[in-house]
Amino acid sequence: MNTAGRDWIDALPQELSGQQALLRRLLAACEATDSIRWLVVACSVGRGAADRYSDLDLGMGIKDDVFETALGDVRKVIDGLGPLVDSYHHQMPGRALRHERIFAQYANRCQIDLVVIPASQSIGPVRDEVMLYNQGEHEVVAFEQPTLTPEQLREWAFGGWCALADFGKYLRRASVWEALQRLHEARDWAWRLWAAVLDVPNPHFGLTSILDFAPGMLPAGMEPTVSDLEPASLLAAARNVAGQLNQATERLPAGQRALLPAAMASYVSADLAELTA
């Protein structure tokens, strides 16, 4: 019996009763299944900032020598934890580590987002990680926010300016749906840059990280970056996104601005200034 994990689950607030019930059943399944070696929860539930709509971000370690065959049993466990609507399992792109992601939606609006890996392996330090079950094969490592490199920030800034360059192309073609899509993409890149400026954890999640860790510091002037399908509205919003990209990059520390795409920013800003709806 894993009393520490069970006590932690029992101490969750009443608002999380749905998540609490899923975790209790999942912990019992871990204790009854020898192939499951450890279970952790993280993100908003792990740091005590969840509400009744928060999903359960979980990690699980399976015995290395039975990893592939045990995945089917894990899927059945997840499907049986509550009133299941549907579930889905797949490999996440860009991850060389052996793994499987299992997502489950339950009828009471609870969700599980579980990453399963071989027990002896690690995905590295995870912020707000809480150990719920452990047979001695997993260690919670202190999380340290990695410093964003000039190369990473150049990628984010370039992504925003490229999306706005495409926006101009589509608006000239009167393809307003494609223009709107690129506008959203550009804004997403701007949110990432603002998350870097605000130095919040996980800045690659952009707006989500700002709302999680600095909700009172949302940058001013973001509302005008939202548009309907009217060409004049789209153009005004795109110019405002360009302004947000410029403001965010100007606020970055000097050492992180070395590789920012200044020429691309100048070119696209001028192009949007000349563009008519």
C-alpha cells in the first residue's frame, strides 16, 4: 500500500473529486500490477493550482523487459477508471525515447493525459512533479528552468514574421480564411516571446504559461490582434500583431537579442504598412 501517494490524493480539494476518484483507482491498479513500477502527476494538479476542468498530466514507468506487451494492459486500466467517452494512444512526434501517450476523455469531463515509458528511463526534470507510486525505480529531480538561447528566440520571432508575410500574401489574394489562420499563428508566436519576456516556466506554451504563472501580467494591447473575416479588420489585427512582436523582442534581455531577424521584421512591417484591405 502506497500511503504517501494515497494521502496526497486524499488531500485534494473537494472541487477535484472527479480527478481524485480517477487517481485512487489508478493507484490501486498500480499496486495490483507488478509491471507498473512508478506513477507521477505534474502540471496544474501537481502544483496545487487545478480546478475541476483540469486534466491529469501523468507519467508512468513500466518494467523494461515487458514494456511493449504491458501497454495493452495499461490502456485497459485507463479505459476502466471511469465513465469513458473514448481514448486514444499514439507516439508523440520528435520523441526518440520509447514511449506511448494515452489520452482518455470521461463523461464527467475529466481527462487523463498519460505518457508511459520504460521504468529505467527518464524524460528529465519535470516541473511540479509529485510521486504517487514508486517501486524504487524513479527519482523526482529538482526542476530548473532552462535559459532560452538566442537561436530559440530567433526561431520564435522568425515564425511570427513568416506567418505575417504569408498573411499579406493571402489577403492580397482575398483568401480571408487563410489570412485569418496565419494571423492566429503569428499571435501564437508573439505569446511565446512575451512568455520569454515575463520569464514564466515553459514559455514554449505561450499564452497557457502566462495564464498559469503570470495572469496579472498579460501584455497590454493584445485585444486588437483579434479579428473577424472582414479584410479591413484582418489587416488592422495583423499590424497589431506586428507591433506585439516588435514590443516583445525589444523587451528581451540584450544577450538574447543577438540573432533576432531584424531584416525580416523590417520588411514585413513595411509590407503590412503598404497593404490595403
